[in-house]
Amino acid sequence: MKIGIVAPPWVPVPPPAYGGTELAVDTLARGLLAAGHDVELFTTGDSTCPVPRKHLLDESEGMLIGTTTIELRHVLAAYEAVEDCDVIHDHTVIGPMLSKELSDTPVVTTNHGPFAHDTMDIWREVSDRGVPLISISRHQASTADPDINVSQVIHHGIDPSHFPVGDGNGGYLACLGRMASAKGIHTAINVAREAGMPLLIGAKMRENLEHQYFEAEVRPLLGNGIEYLGELNTGEKFELLCGATALLNPIQWAEPFGLVMIEAMACGTPVIATPCGSVPEIVTPGRTGFVCSTEAEMIAAVEQVDTIDRAACRNEIETTFSMGRMVEDHVAFYEKAQQLQPLSHAIEQDGLAVSFN
């Protein structure tokens, strides 16, 4: 099969630092190529994903994220570039809305963000236009309005061979993500301090709201073993996770899929997280970490974390959350899209009644 993948124009693929969607796109593209498929990735010129690539924009436009003219130019060029593919997997927002006008090739799309109030109308229109829609967790799919047709749930995966396994002997806890209240970094600090453990924080801090949160809620808590490392590149992230006793992930929002959790587990590091969004689908209590509703429970989990077998965390990635599983699920989905569009057919995935239109 020849598969065209359209990445958003905001961050290179793979991302040099923070970028969950682009990391997922990179893993999928590399995995499809390794599985013997032809892949054409339309991205930005500063991307380095080792598959055949095309681009319009020489550099990603992260500082202008959401700008309509940039994304529209990117999408128009992308559909022309991947027109000869058997299926197009579009990860942009604008592309799926225009796909029927731009191409006769079957198009599928993934919602990488929440089904939020300000995006629900967009996904409803995508659904009404008959573009098969992938959700990245069962919880995310469950939050879509009933008239939005979620065609399948496919969890992200990662390539275990890219992740070193650590011994966790650094004597500290880790926290990774965005510098945002919803990520619960202030909670992680409280938990670490009460548990008597150092905490090393790696977080993206570029936007005004991120700086405001840092100054108001995080900076006053730094010191005495609590350290902010800045935004980490891939090597720095691996080093942090490999040495960590556990990853603290006390998120305060319904995150559609927390890639940082499976990255930690790939390094053998248990995860201590709140039961928000996709967390219960990723963390198995007592096996790969703990799911805790309160700070007190998280503190107790830190004290019990040495009961978690780091090899079991790694094994969970090599099986349930592997690149290979992710690729197999997507290929099966692409084949259905080829066979069933434009006819209407029903399939069943994780208890969801869904259809291709």
C-alpha cells in the first residue's frame, strides 16, 4: 500500500523537543515504512523523519500555530503531492474539511486533541462529510457528541528500540510536559516534597500563559531538591527518565493520550498519575505504576514504587504500546477505508458503534 501522511505545519517531524502529535506521526511513518509499505510524508522542510518527504514550507511555523493561511497553503500543496497514494492520513484540522473537494483518494484523519466545545462543530462537519475519524483513546472518543462518528480507537505506540532502559537509581522523581496548571506541576512538587524526594522538572515554557503559571505557581516552590531543567531535547529526556525512580504525572485535565507515560515506561520507569482522561487506559495499577485520586495517595504511591518491576513497564511497551501494534491497527483501518468508501458500513471497536460513510 502507498500511504500519504499529511503532518501539521507547526512542528518538525520528529519534534526536536516538545511535540506529541509530531512524535506520533514520526513513529507511524517510520513503522509503516519498516513494515514494507510505501510512505510519502508531507511535512515541513526542517523535518528529519527518515521516510520519503515533501514540503512547501522550509521551516515549521510553531510561533504562528493556528494561522489559517499557513495551514491552508500547506494543505493545498499536500493534497497535490500525495494524490497518487492509495490512502491519505491527514493529521491537520483544515485538510479533512476540504478532502472531498481536493482528492478522490480515500482520506482518514486523527483527532489528536480533545473534543472540546470550540472544536466539536469542526469534527461534526468532518464526520458528516464521511471522513473516517480515529480517536487516540476510548476516553477521548467517549467525549465526542453522539452525532460525531468516531470510526475507531487506536492508541499511540512508540519504537522500543529508540528508548534506553534505565535502572532508576538517580534518587529523584521526574515530571515532564508543558508548564501549565493542567499538567499539575505544582501538585508534583507538593507530592515530591512531602515524600522527601528530589524532583526534576522538564517542561516546555514558550507561551505567555506558561510563563505566567511558572512565575505564580512554580518558581516560588523551587529549591531544596526541586529543580526546573527547562525544555528538554530527546537525549536529555531519556537521561531524566532512565534515572528517575518514578514519573509523576498529576494531570488535572482529560488528556486524550499521554505519550510521556509510555515514554517513561519504555525506559522502565513506573508512572504515578491521576485518573484523568486516558490515564486508566495506559497505567496498570500495581504493574506499571499507580493511579491516584489525591495527593495523599500519590505520596503513598511514591513510598511503594519499588514494588513495581521496571522490566514489566518495559514489557508493556514492547507489546501493548509498541510501534508494531500501532502500525498493524492503522493498516487494517486503511484497508477498510479503501474497501468501504464511499459505501456505508458498520464496524465495532472497543464497544463503540461506528461506520464509514
